[in-house]
Amino acid sequence: MSERPAPLLGPPPHRPRSRFATAARLWRIGRREPRFGWLLLDNLITTFGASFTLIALPFLVMRLTGSAFDLGLTAAIEALPSVLFLFFFGGFLDRANPIRVLWICRALYVVINASMGLLTWFGLMTIEIIYTLALFGGLVWAVAYPAGRASFGLYIRKGLLPAGNAVFAVASSLAMMLLPMLAGSLILASSDGHGLAIAFWIDALSVVASLWLLAAVRRRGPVRRPAQTGDAADASLANATAAASTQAIPRSYYLYLLVSTVLVFGPVQILLPVLLVEHGDTRYFLVYVAQFAGIAAAASFAGRASTGLAEVIAKLLSCWAVAALAYGLLAWNASLPTVLAAFCLLAGASNFYGIQSLSWLQRSAAAQRMGREMTWFSAATMGAMPLATLSTGLLLERLRFAATSQWLMTLIALCLLAGIVHLRLRLVRVPALQTLRGPTAPGA
């Protein structure tokens, strides 16, 4: 199957007709390439279920203890295994079949969510049990997250990756706009734990429904395969490709992702649920509508692939600037209009940064190292979440919401200045960084 990414990307995204043409072309290719449609449906189904747990778990923790630090600690425990997985099993997904690993992880998720629903329904849930299940879920997630990213990179044509990630982001955000409001209404309507239990069970059933889609994708087989060892020429080319890929993705790239998680976008995972719980007003669930608006706007511009690492970093720094502005708004005023505007900006910046960074990595990494690079990506994003959640939870406990937002704005601004200086120095000292391109990998 040939790969010609350029025609799929189209002209620069400021032309609306070209964006519609690109969407239409994606639709036609998606019909001819069922893997894309199956993975998109899988994404929608699992997002449907996850949106209920996204609301139910913070409410459960806050009802049990009322502590923002406990909420941050729960998120930290869940994310910590991603770092351990990087150090001890970094090459595991390069040796295993990522889509099969993802299927097994999904089956384990069913057990976890069903157990949480049962314990909550019968009033047996404690904060210690939540910590234990969070750790178990984190272990599963540490494997499932990079496995899912690696599967997308191996089972989807390179030309579809940037625009495909954008389509996935918009579809997920549409679900995340509507469903948390439904989940929030379900939970707020129940003074006991029954509404929370039903939310966990909905998540479990959604994961069950996604299992057959992953099985169908696996039967279809990957688009990109490692070279067979029986062919010496192909093996030699594969080794050269892997070496080039190692040079093309410097570890400083993951440092930018780490800062983005800890200071820029990770704190939202604590700030938003705390804001919803503190206000207790269903109108504040309109935040998810605002987030969808920001994500949809960002996705319309994020479908164009970056031509090199320097361009990716420059776009990432611009997202930091937008995030600093959003935290400044939250520090200034927590009224509903200001909150909606701030979270719209945060969601848009986070989505644009995520699509650009992930698409560049998926296009640049060789098939032989896709699992390893996605494990690094997982560690720098999900694995760094403990630092973000714990630090944000501590700041909220001591300084409250407005002062925490102000501190985040200040720290992001400092990191932005440091990033600009670092990028300029690298471009001067290492000119090759400016011309580094993801499509230089085979098949570009």
C-alpha cells in the first residue's frame, strides 16, 4: 500500500474549502480503509464510558474525604506506573503485538470498573480501596496507553496520521462535551452512591463493547511492519532506519512534553473537578461545551503536519503562551464567563499541542522502535501526571484556587522564556535541528 501524505494534508489550513476537501478525502479513504473507522468507533465507545468515570471518581473521593490533596494523590498513584514501565519494560511493546496487548488491558479495565461499581453501590468503598484500585488501574494504563498510541501508528497509514489524530480529537471532545453533563446530572441527582456506581458500570460496559473492534483491527493486520529477518537487505535497511530514528527523536523533545504535562496542561486534571465540586452548580458543566469549542477550533488548524522538530517545538511554545493567558484569567476571576473562556483556551492549546507532537512522533519513529518511543511519550505525558496532580493538589490546599492559577501562570511564563532561548541556541549550534523532518523515515 503506497503512502502519499502530501495530498492528504492539502494547502495551509487557513483556507476553509481545503479543510472541507481534506475531511471529504479522509472520509473516502476511511471507507476504503476499515482500520481507521474501527479505531475511530473504538475511540468513541471508550470515550463514552471514560467520561462517566472522569466525573464519578473525583466526586467519590471528595465525598469520602473532601480533600483536594487526596484527589491529587489518587491521580498520582494511577499515573506513577507509567514511569516505572519506561525504566523496566521500555522495549516490551517492540517485541509484543501492541493491539493484542491493548485488548488484554481493556479486559482488565472491565474488572476494575465493575469492582468499583459494586463496592460503591453497597457502600463498601474507602479511600484506601480507591488507592489500591488506582494503583492496579495505573499498572494497566501504563501498558495500555503506549500500546494504543503504537497501534495507531502501525495500523494507520502515515498520510492519515495528522488529520486522523485531529478527527479523533474532535470526535472525542464532542463526546466529552455532552457526556460529562449527563454523568454530572446522574451523580448530582443521587445523594447516595448509586449514581456513582452506575457511572462506573457504564464505563465497564463500554469497554466490553470495544473489545470486538480491537479484535477486528488485529485480524486485518498492521500497515507498517518491521522488516523480516530472512531478507538481509531489508534487515540492513531496517537497522539503518532504527538508527536514524533514534537520532531524529532527541530526548530533549520529551523534556518539552514533560514540562507541558507538569506545569501547563496536567494541572487541569485537578483544577477542573475541584472547581465543579466547589461550585456545585450544574451550569459550570458548560465548561465541557467550552472545551469542545476550543478543541474543535484547534483541530481545524492542527491537521497540517509539522515539517520538522523545530516547528513542533515552536508550536508547543505558542501553546504554552495561550495556557499562561488562560491561567491568568482564572486567577483574575472565577465567574462562569471567565471560567468558560479560560478552559476553552486551555483545551484548544492542549489539543493543538497534542496532535502536533503525537503526529510528528508517529510519523518519525521507525516501526521497529514505535513501541519504545510511545513508551517514552507515555512516561513524559501520563507518567509525569503524579507531579502535576500532587503539586496542584498541595497548592490548592494551601493557596486556594485563584492563587494556584496565578502561580501556574508565572511558572509557565518563565518556562516559555527559557524554551525560546533554548530553541534559538539549538538552531544556531545545531542547524540540522531546523531541517529535521518526520517524513524522512521510510515510506515518507
